[in-house]
Amino acid sequence: MSKYRLIFLGITAAISLLYVYMTWIFAPPDVQLGENVRIFFQHVAPALVAYGLFGGTLLCGLLYLWKGNLKYDILGAISIKLGLLFTTITLLSGMIWADAAWHSPWNWDPRETTTLILWVAYACILAYRSSVSDREARAQFGSIFGVVAFPMVILSYLSIRIWDTLHPIVIEASGLEMEVEHMMTLFVAMIAVTMIALIMVDLAYKVDSAHEKLMRIRMSRS
């Protein structure tokens, strides 16, 4: 592991510890939700990171279709896998939060529903990629599907502004509608989760690239 990766890993570990401290000790209870507000930080940060990862799938898909370089397809596939992981965390933490706030873990709220549809859409793309043995076809159509699916990300994000919803609107035109301590904690949470996601992308890319090279060697010898 390079010196820069070790430094990045150390900074990530430090910020992650700060994130845990701010979530469970620094941030005060909410006036309405009380201690349940701490779930909020485990929910929003993974959700925004998941959106970013699916945005990475869009970008990598376009780059692969343009240049035909398999490294973009590898990164696009990794972005889907990790995006699904963080979306799963978002859905589960959202259900815990909804149970505390609305007394029901699932309410078919527009944000809940569109996020679930988003998860299903990208899960189907991942299932397609896993079922196709032809490498070029998997990369080409997987990239196309990754591009086509991205509007679901936009719909999920804008759903609370398009339809009537139980989901709170945290970001208003005037700024973030929350206490200063909660705003600071969310900011640290976003940095920590983003850095963790970047480390996961880097590690997954190393593994998948090595696997890709191994498969090419086997094919050349067969």
C-alpha cells in the first residue's frame, strides 16, 4: 500500500471516529424526535453517497461508450454494487427513523417508494451483468442500462418536492433547516461516509482489475 493511501486511510479513520463521537455524544436530542434524531445522521449521509455512486455509474457508462476502455466498465460496476449497499443502509435506517417519527417503518411515502424503485432498478442491472458471459456485451449493455437508470436517482431526490410527503425537507432555499450542532454533525458524517466509500471503490477496483487480467490470461492460453 502506498504512503498516500495509508495517509488517506488514517485521516478517514480519524474522521470516522469524530463522526461516531458527534453522532452519539456531541449532537443534542431533537425537540420532537429526542434521541431518535441520531438515526438521521446514519440515514442522510449514506443516501447522498449512494446518489453520488450512481452518478459515478452514469459517468463511467458514458466514458465506456465513448472510449471503450474496460476500466470505466469496471468502475461503473463497482459503483452499482456500492451504490446498492449504501441504498440498502439508507432504506433500513429510514425504516428505523420512520418507525420513531411516524410510528410505522414503511408508509409508501414518495421518497421511500422512489428509493425502493431505484434500488430495484440498479439491482436488476447488477443481475443482468452477472448473467451475461460475453465480456463486451456485458460492458456495453451494462453501461447503457447504467445511463438509462440515472433519472431514477433524480426522481428519488426530487420526490419530496414533487409530491406531498411525510419526509422532512431539510434543505430549503434559505439553507439547512436544523440546529447548528446537527448541521455540523451531518457535515462530518458526509465527509466520513464519502471517504469510506472512496476507500471501498479503490479496494474493489484493485480486486476486480486483477480478476480481469487473470481472466484475459486464461482466455489467451485456452
